Amino acid sequence: MFTPKKPPKNSQKTYPQPYSTSRVDLPMWITFYLAALPLSRLKIDFYTGFVNIDNIMLNASKKNILYFLLILMIVVFAYFFVTKDYLSKKAPETASTPPLITDQATTTNSANIGVTGSGDFTVTPLSSGKADTAIQAPDLNREVVIPPIFTGEANTIMRNNILTTLDALRAGDTTLENWLKLGIYRKQIDDYEGAKLVWEYTAKVWPDDFQSYYNLGDIYHYYLKDYPKAEYNLKKSIELKPELLINYRNLFDLYNLSYEEKRDLAEDALLEGLGRNPDSIDMMVLLARYHRDNGHITEAKAYYQQGLDKSVELGLQKLQDLISEEISDLDTED
């Protein structure tokens, strides 16, 4: 096993998602993810024919890219109208005082934190158990401020989403799924502090579920800019879900892009991911590109070759061609 040189401190590389054989669970994405997907997380490479949705790489032929975009628009359109009809049936009213809901454009009492970043995670309910009432829950009467970007029908849908979830929680339906949804809705309306409070609560009540830690790692990294807390939560997500490749990619991005004091740990995050997922072409190609961009040509070629060999083994011809092209470019640079 080679011992690569440490990358220079001033090197800041952004790594595109490598080739993947991942498949998307369409119903779950439609229900929880597409509604929360910022356009900044949708990346389409017309040259290679890959579509990247929030670090999930879809392998598509070039001629199918436009078909994919058309289908995506139809899915989002259908989601909005189906969700509106479904969520308009609210839970029974309770004695609790509903939160104040206002449009951000007409109020100065906003809870949002104006920082940039992106990232959401699909809610996959793994537990139907109720919350432990001994742990202090977030305030369900926290003000809800709808940003001006939500206009017309979108504004109405967002209001219904939040109010329906809040009504369910007040009525006693305090499941992990409902709390996670509330956190996502808070994040969608730029209430990052409110989302953080929700997910910190779910992490305490359901400490063995990775989703809360994953979401906290993302919001602490890209929105609240608290890198030590982002690191803690991403590592906790890895501990609970070691087979989830995005965990390692996110930890790598934290070290490589933001956490300057621990940038030397970026490679270790990918090596851990490859160690626990030895057949992952994603990790192999990410490591190859990392070494390529830091001038470690021998190491880069070694990881590219691993990825090429695995793509041959799996019969993935397009991946073979693309990896071979990157190897050829590396030989030209060398």
C-alpha cells in the first residue's frame, strides 16, 4: 500500500460525483426529496451523459437527458398537486396555539439565517415509535416565515405541508417520520436554526437512526458553518450506516472544501469508504481524481486501474470508456 504525499494546504478542489451503479427509489424521491431539491443540486453533464441529483449519479445516454428532464418536470408538477389534495385533510384542531405564519416579504421578524449551501436527504421512515415525552421537544409554535420565492400555488402548498405536519405532531402523532419532515420543511423555508433544533431532538430520541445525524452534518457544514459539529454528525451517520457511500463523500467534502484545519483527513474519509465498500467504483474514481489533482500521478493511475478493472468485471462498458478516457488524459498530462 503506497503512502501518498499530503496535499498542499492551499489546494481547493471540487470533485464531481464519480460513476455509479446506484439506483434511485423513485416513489420515495417523489414523496420527500424532489420537493426539497434545490436547483443547485441538479447537475447534468451533456458530454458524458450523466445526471447528478444530490450526489446520486444516474447513468444515462446523451439522447435520454432531455427525456429525463421532461419526466422530472412532470413528476414535480404531479407531486405538488397530489400533495396539496392529500395534505389539505388536516388533523383535528387542538387547544395548542398555532404558530404565526407570515410571508417573508411582509415581515421583519424572520427566523432564517442567510447563508449559502445546499443539500437535503430522503426521509426513509425506519421507526414508527412515538417520541419519548421525557425529552424536551422543539417548540411547535415557532414562527413560520414563508420566503418570497414561494409564490402562488407553491406558497399554498408549503403552508399546507407545514401546518399539516404541525397538526399531526400536536395531535400526538409524534413519529420519527413526522419530525424529520418538519425539519425538512423548516430547512426549505430557510429556517436553518429551526431545522437544526428538530434534528437535534430526533437524534436524542432516536439515537440509532442515521437520518438525523446525516441531516445535521449537512446543515452544520453548508448552512451554519460549524465544522466540528458537522464532522461529529457525519461520523455518527457513518457509524450507523457504513454502507451508505454518500456519507464518506460528504465527510470528504467537509475536510477538502471547508474544514481547513483537518484538510489532511480528506483522503482518509475516502479510504474508509472504500475499505467498507471494496467494490465501490465511486470511491475508486474519487480517490484517483483526488490524487490526480494533488500531483500524485502514480497513485491516481492505481485507483483509476482499480475502477477500470471493476467496471470490466461488472460489464459496464460506458464506465470502462469514461475511465479509460480519464486515464488517457492523465498520461497526456504526465
